[in-house]
Amino acid sequence: MTNPPRAGRREWTAFTVLLLPLLLVSMDVSVLYFAIPAITRELDPTATQQLWIFDSYAFALAGLLITMGSLGDRIGRRKLLLIGAAAFGLASVGAAYATSADMLIAARILLGIGGATLMPSTLALVRNLFQDDAQRTRAIALWSGAMAGGIALGSVMSGVLLSHFWWGSVFLINVPAMLLLLVLSPVLVPEFKDPAPGRFDLLGVPLSMGAVLPVVYGLKEIAAEGVDPFRLGCLAVGGIIGFVFVRRQRSRADAMISPELFRARGFGAAVTLNTLAAFAMMGSAYFSTQYLQSVLGMDTLEAALWSLAPSLAVGATAPVAATLGQRLGKGPVIAGGFATGALGFALFALVGTDSLWLLLAGCAVLAGGIVTVMSLASDMALAAAPAEKAGSAASVLETGQEFGGALGMALLGSLGTAVYRSDLADADPAVRETLGGAVSAAQQLGGEAGAAVLAAAREAFVHGLHYAAWGAGVLLLAAAALALVLLRPGGGSAPAGAAAEPVGAAH
């Protein structure tokens, strides 16, 4: 059996170009954190419009990942990447110069649509560019690190730009990078697509969106506002439509998500483990951001700058994880990543109301462990899937991340909130509802009464954080055991099929 070809300078240069859209798409998740006050002054959005300015991007992204992954397999991943880059750049200009809240929401939706084309396309192209196992593992580890780092960098970049320019500048930073991508990709990145894709499943598009969006929306609302019949109904509707979607996919030769993917050895396990990792990552972020701002009293820019510190662990861990995965096997290293994440949550469980360095240490340990899991699980999923289905495989992987992240915020957030409200059962409703409400109430009261309210609320929040951290730590230890079972020798991943044939050489 001949060894697969090793990537050279051209492939690694192409990979660097592919990191541009990934970094920007992940940054756009958090880039509005500082811009909202200025946008509110300029566009005067209602409370509902302000919510959708934030969430419309994430919903469009999550809802269309499966569709765009399948579409890229059919029309060509580079072609879809270029279409998405053009849409993302145009939407960025539209957002920057929006003259109304509705216009900004529409631009954010278009940004989400563009992002949904870019994320699976970049990961699928990485799978095609790197045929050698060790090189592909290293590249996907760097890809995972860039994605995690982009989310942390977005809020800081937003704060820096807004200190010198108007609020639209947080969107215009996307334009030069997208223009560069449009110029360099046709030169450096070869085209890949499924040589026999079959017809595109048009009915599958609304079904996939109907399965994903109600669940993501319901979970986000539960994390923010708590459980009620409407939000549970959203989860039920998404589950029912998801069942119909899966049944349809299993019965079609030209399915949007080919059943062949889940028959590939290790693919389902990799998606499951990656989803659990996203659960832990986003669940921890729910608490760490509030801790920095509402418990330690930092302003948003200061909190964002401190939150960059754990990203150093991500940058150091990703390449090490790739090397260890090659030497020791992915199963033990992924299990070790989950165990490391559990240690990070154990540090969370020790923080008090003035424990900045302990919190940052917990974030760094957790991030290092979770990025280890996500980079190796992503590599496993892409290696196990047939190369001609790499776009669909990437979209399933990333949709699982969206579900896992939303679920982590909902379940861990709900647990922490329940403890918080129990500790403050006799307090004023505004104080008992959220920590942010308690901070506002304390500021209005002022003096010793306000200080007492704030101290009690902070203690209650930290108490809730401890419960959530122990719960998440136990879950990650269970995930470590699950990884050892699912990825035991002889039960791991294996490449399924030859590489997709390039259909248009780079020129």
C-alpha cells in the first residue's frame, strides 16, 4: 500500500489562507459586545430588536451548516467558499453602514449565512489538502485553536476599534480579509467535490433548519430566562422535526447527510465526543464572563483582555495534542483531555468572590483539555468520513458543536441559577432573578445596604458556580471513560474511502 502524498509549502500556504475566514467567522460571535451601547444610541433598537441583533447571526449560522456542507460537496468546496466570502464581505459593509435596527438584523442574518458556507468549507478543504495522517492531525489542531482563539479575540478587537472609530468599524475589519481570500483562494486552493453527488435534497433544507433552530433557540432561552412551557415546546418541536429529517435521510440515496457517514468507523463517536467538549467549553464561558464583570466588577474591555489569557493555553496545547495523538493514539489522549477539563472545573469549584488568578488558571486548564478533545475528535471525524463527503461530515461536526454549546449554557446555567435563587429566596425579586439585576439594585440602593445586597448576590453566584463546576467535572470524567470505551484499540477511526479527486487544479 502506497503512502499518501505529503503536503508541501503550497498546501500549508493554502491552509494559512483558509484560517482567515475561520478566524473572522468565530470573531463575529463576540464582536458586538462593546458595540451595542453605540448601536443603541445610533439606531435606537427595541429590546426585541437588540436581542435579534445579537442572536440572528448565530441562528442563521447554526441552521444552515448542514445545508451548506452538503451543498459544498455538490458544487465544490472552493466555489462555495468564494461565494460565502463574497456574501460575508458584502454583509459586513451592509452591517457597518446600517441606518436602522432592522437593516442591521438583516445584515447579521446574511453574515450568518455566509459564515455557514465558510466553516464547513474550510474544514473540508483541510481534509482534502492534507492526506498524510500526521499532517492532517496537526492542521486540524491548528484549525481548532484558531476557532477558539477567534471567539476570545473578537470582543477585544471590538473594544480596541471602538476606542478609535465608530461602531461600524467592528464589521469593516472583515472586508480586507475576505478580499484577500477571494484573490488568493483560486490561486492556492484546489477545487474538490463529490464526483457523483446525486440530486440536492430541497425538502431537506427546511427540515434540517426546523430540527436545529427550535432546539438551539429553546436552549439559549432556557439559559437566559429559565424553563417554561414555550421553551420546552421549542425543544419538542425541534426533536419531532429532527426525527422526520433523520427518517428521510435514511431512506434516500442522495441524502443531505449520507448514512454512510455514520457507518464509517469512529465518525459517530468523534461527533459525540466533540459535542460533549463544546458543552463544557460554552458552559464554562457562561460563568467566567459573568464572574469577571459582575463578581469582580471589571468593565467589559478589562474582562475581555483578561479572558485572552487562557487562549495562551489553547495555542500551546493544540500542536502538542496533535503530536501526542499520533504517538499514543487518539483514544487515550482524548480521555486525558476530558480529565484535564475536569481538573479545570475542579479549580472553578474552589474560587471565592475575589479569585481572579484561580479562575484564570481554571479557564486555562479547561481550555487546554477541551481543545485537545476538539482537535483530535475533529480529525477523527474527517478521517473516518469518505473524502467526497467531507463537507457534510464537517457540517455535522459543527452542528453538534452548536448543540453542545447551547446545551452547556442551558443546563449548567440553569443549575447555577437554581442555586443562586435558592440562596436568595428571601431577597427582592430583582435581586433574586439574576446577578446583573442584583448589581443594578445594589447601585440604586447605595451605601451599606447596597454593599450588603451585592455581597450576598456575589456569594450566591459563586455558590451556584461551585455546583455547576462539580456537575460538569463529573460529566467530563464520564466522557473520559466513554472515550476509552468508544476509541479502544480496534474500535477507533479509520479512513473510509479514497480522497476526493481534485476537479480543478489550482492555477
